[in-house]
Amino acid sequence: MRKMLVIAVREYLAAVRTKAFLITLIIMPMLMSGALLVEWLLRDYHDTKTKKFAVVDRTPGARLYPVIEKAVQAYNEKTIDPATHKPIMPRFDVEQTPPSTNTPEAIAEQRLELSQQVRKGELFGFLDIEADVLEVEKYETGKQKETIRYQSNRPTNLDFPRLIEKPLQSAIQDLRMEKAHLGVSPEKIRWIMRPTSVQAMGLTRRHPVTGAIEEATLMDRIAPVMVPIGFLVLMFMVLMMTATPLMQGVVEEKMQRIAEVLLGSVPPFDLMLGKLLGMTAVSLTITAVYLGCAYWAARQYNFVEYIPPDLLVWFVVFQAFALLMYGSLFIAVGAACTDMKETQNLLWPVMLLVMLPMFLMGSVLQEPNSTVAVGLSFFPFATPMLMILRQSVPPGVPSWQPFLGVGLVVLTTLLCVWAAGRIFRIGILLQGKGAKLGEMLRWVFHD
Amino acid sequence: MSAVTIEDVTKTFRQHVAVDHLSLQVPRGSIYGFIGPNGSGKTTTLRMIMRILYPDRGVIRVLDEPTNRKNHRSILDRVAYLPEERGLYKQMKVREVLRFYAELKGFRRSGPEIDAWLKRLDLSAWADKKVQTLSKGMAQKVQFIATVIARPELILLDEPFSGLDPVNTDVLREVILELRRKGATIVFSTHDMSVAEELCDFICMIYKGRKVLDGTLESIQNAYGSDTVRVQLDVPAKLDDLPSVVKVTDLGRCQELRLAPQADTQTLLACLMQRGRVHHFEISRPTLHDIFVRIARPGAEAEEKGHA
């Protein structure tokens, strides 16, 4: 027992006392939210090259083109930084193209020709306003097929159509009303026709101190989604940050024949368990740092109520068992291999198990108490991550479920640690050639 | 009383028989040398004594405790093992590594002991350096300290002298003798026959998993008898046709004759005197080196069976 602790302490210090650990601790959350971060960092760096668009206004008298021109002009003024006089956004350059004759063939022909120009790079895209967008008479029989189309070979950049959509829409409405001679002011009609949206919100509550009834905030909508995802991603991240070095450590000890010296002092099972406990302590350290930061941020921004303390306790419990369970499998893989390259071939079944909750995250989040979600969260390898996910989506889960989940996880962990110990015992001394999956299974049952 | 008793032990790896019906006894307080060519089963035997491996058949008793998986822990602290391939954590400092290995053997408060050993092996200046900065020889000395730091009763050393310069070899030799004086039993394997001759109370040679020699140096040399004669004549002559000469080895300045059992050296000398002037005639006992080569030389097996 004492020797196990000696191993665990060394393992812990070896992992925590490195610069790499500190750096990883800081960088990992950045990597996980990397896309968002990069976008945020690059928010000031836009492509400032002028983009050219063609506009075909087929409406009688081409009355919509001036609206576009005006909107673009207003936009172009904002593309230059007033202080530095440097462009910060791309300028838009619009050019009116006379419409073809109003037959389907001619229209198709013109669109093809404009498309060719886009392909050649002469245009960024083009806008095609159909002739009947201003039609108001045939409302009983008329099908709603009049469209304004924006064609481009860069479907991800929609800055231009977004820019002109709103002004174009209100201009069209104005023109239609004018044409219809309704005898009511356009302002009144627009007020009558204003869209009404359904707003998704959390629950209204009573302030615990003042007793005043408080409105649901925006946070009430975001937090119930962000907290579960945050928990799941955190657990996955910590697992990857500790289980992988654990495996690397075993391979390294094998390659440098340290294992042999250690086995002269410690029985193999104690050695393995010591390493596992050491790394579990590392994972809990990382968890404590991240959860501490998250909790502090939650207090700072007033959404601490979405991270109830009992949820934090459950998280730590599940985190610890997840590392023991997966860590033992990673150790078994490490012990069966003779270098890091070989681990790739054996690790995929383990990785599949670890990744499973990530794949299921979306559907479980959508319906956390469906039969499938409940069932999946009792599959021991998925339990730590899925149970905490379900627990953290309001209103949570029946209180017996996490207990049953932990029970199953403990049993599975014992099984994994036992099996890994059997593989470790034989694999750790194996030199020269790595084992195959079948061979590893044989070691488990071989005496 | 034996420190190690091995009775009829066999260990097989897949098809390969590494140790074949081996029996031997290591007396307490002795220095016991394992010799034998590469791949003859020395390391496997040491690992089995250490309980890193378990024999397929046979019994190994270490410090009067039979080895089986159940009492594995009971003697681990009393036995230490220096493997042939050195294993130290490269990122750890010398002192930390030593403290770690001492604690693994259940030896706490090892600080003063570590300092004394570092001083003894001239490593004090390196105590707070990382292991990866050490030279090969220094790392080996650190590994040796790690082995003996917890004052084990039985010390198993696999090739302790390989890679050491003559100065350090001498230091290590003194240390081993000192440990024996303090009551430890030392078992080591080596390729270096001169070290084995000088240091070992008992020598055991393993060849192809079997024991081929066992006993004190003297008893081994006696067993191989005085069947070797070195002669030097004034003119080089062909000597393999002489009566009772089995084999002639040309050593350059002299020739070594191996005689048939019970051959008379007087008769041989008389014959030699007829061939020329005898400058040198020496009845020599074979060195351990000679005996080793005789047994382990390719194609030597058949010849040795005849000899025995």
C-alpha cells in the first residue's frame, strides 16, 4: 500500500511539476474553443479587396436598383476607418446590367453569361431581381414565385445579399403599397404587419433576498445548454490530458527498462495502481483548476445558480472514476506496446469508447430523459460523461440514477483495472514486438 | 544456510527453453558469480530469483522463503536487483531518483545514506543534476546506488561492470567486497572472467539454460585438472603428433598442449627434448577464461562430453 503511494506521488509530481503541464493547462481550453477564439482574435482583420457585383433589375423602370445603390454607398462609407483612412472592410462595387428580354430562354442565357463572369473572377456575384416582384393585382391566383436571386460561387460569403436584403424588402413593400392605392398610410400598414416572434425563455423566479419577482434573463436560455456541454467537454478534455501521458509513461518505462527496476521492488499490480492513482490525482488537480475558474466566472457574471454544488461533487466523482476506468485501459495498451507508434493500432477501441458520449451529446441534450438517453447513460463507459450531461440539464434526473450509474461504473472500473493488471503484468516485460488485441485478451485469462 | 536455493527449475518462452532443469545453491554471505555466453539464461535466472518471472517448473527459495505469487511482497524489500539495461527516470534529479528507489524498498529518511553513497562513488557534485545529464558510467553508478541504498540482504547484479572504466571498476569491486563484509550476499553475472576469478567465492556457469560448472574457482580448476602444458622450443615444430596430445593451440610465442586424461607429463617432456631445446615447459591449470571458451566455443559440446 505504501509503495503504491510512493509510485503515485512520483507520478503526480512528475506530471505536475513540468512547464509542459502549466502550458497545457492554459492552452487546452483555448484549443477546445479554438475556432471561436481565432475568429475573435481576427475580428479586425478582414479581406479589404473591393468586390464587384452585377445587378439585373427586371422590374418595370428598374426602380429597385437605386435602393441597392444607396445601401451600398452607405456601406462603402463605413469601410474606411475615419481615424486612419485605411480600409477595414471590403468595398462593394455594384454595376447595373440591362435585363435581357423577358423570356425564360433569354433570362437563362443571361444568367449563364453572368455566371461565366463570376467564374472568370470578373464578378464576385450577381443579383437578379425578377420582373414580377412588384406585382400586386393577381393576389388571388398569383403564386408566390417572384424572387430575387443572388448567385455566386462563394456561398459562404453572404455579406452582400445580407446588406441589401432589408432595404430592398421595405422598398418593395413601399412600391407595392403605392401601386395598390390602399388609401391607408404605409406606416400604418407596416405597423399592422409587424412580425411577432415567439421568445424562448427560462422561468420567472422570486429573488431569494428581496422577494421581488424577477424576469427570466437571457442567461436562463443559454446556461442550461452551455453548462452541460461545458461539463462534458471538460471531462473529455481532462481525460485526454491525463490518460494519454499515462500511456506514454508506461511505454517510456518499458523502453528505458525502468519497469524492470520497479518490478524488483513492487508487484506489478501495485505498480499499475500507483500510476493510475497518481494520474487520477493529476486529473483532479486539473479539474479543480478549471472548475474553480468556471465557478469564479459564474459568480462574477451571476449565473452561479446553474452550477449547483451537488453537481460539482458529482462531476468530481464521475471524473475520478472515468480516469480510473479509461486510464487502466490506456495503461493496458501502453504495456502491450513497445513504442508510441504501436499504441495507435491498439488504442482505437478504447478511443471509440471515450468518444462515444461526444457523438451522443446532441441527441441526449435534446431529450435528456428519453428512454434511449437514460439507457445510454447507464452504459458504464458512457456513464460519467452522459450522466453529468443529463444531470446538468434542468430539471435534472431522478436522484437514484446517478447512484446506480456510479455503482455500475465502479464495477466496470474494478473489472478494467483487474484485466489491465493482468495485461500489464505480462506486457510490461515484453520487449521487441508489440502484442495484438487477441494476445492481450489471452493474457487476461492466462495464469 | 542458503540465500538462494534453486531446485530443478525450468522456464520456457514459447518454443525456447531459457532455463533447463537448473539447480543450485548460493550460500549466505558469499559472492556468487554467474558466467556464461549471451543468451544462456543468466538474466532469466536472476529475474526468476527476483520474482519478476515465475518458473514453469521447480522451486526457488530466496532467503528461506519459497517463491510463489502469494508471498511476493514478503521478501521484495530484502532483495535488490540491478538489471543489465539501466533504467532511471531521465527527467528526475539524481537525489530524487535515489530517494524514490529507497522508498520503494520501504527505506525512509534515506537522505544521509544517499549523501554517503554519492560521496563514496564520487557523484556528490551531480546530486541535484538531472539524470539525463549524466554520462553512461555515472548513470550506472547511480543505478548501483539505487540498488543497494535500502541495505538489501541479497543483491543481484546483472553485468554490474559493463561500461565502467578501470578506476570505477576498482571502486565498485571494493564496494561489493565491503557489502559482503557487512553480511550481504551478492550474486552477479558477468562476461569478464578475470573479475569473476578475483571476486567470486563460487562460480556457476550456465550454458544453453543448463548448469555446466558449479563450485569454487579451485574446485572448478581441479575438475579441469592439470591437463594443459605450455611449451616453448627453440625452433618451431609441429607437435600434434606427440603421444597423448589431444590438441595444440598456437599462442604465438609458445604453444599450448592439451593432454589426454592420465597422460604423463614426464614422458611428454622427454619427447619434446628430442624435438629441440626446451625453453619453457609449464604445467598450467586452465584459467576460467580457458574453461569458458572450451565449453562455449561453437562445436565444443561434443568434445566436452567426451572430456567429462
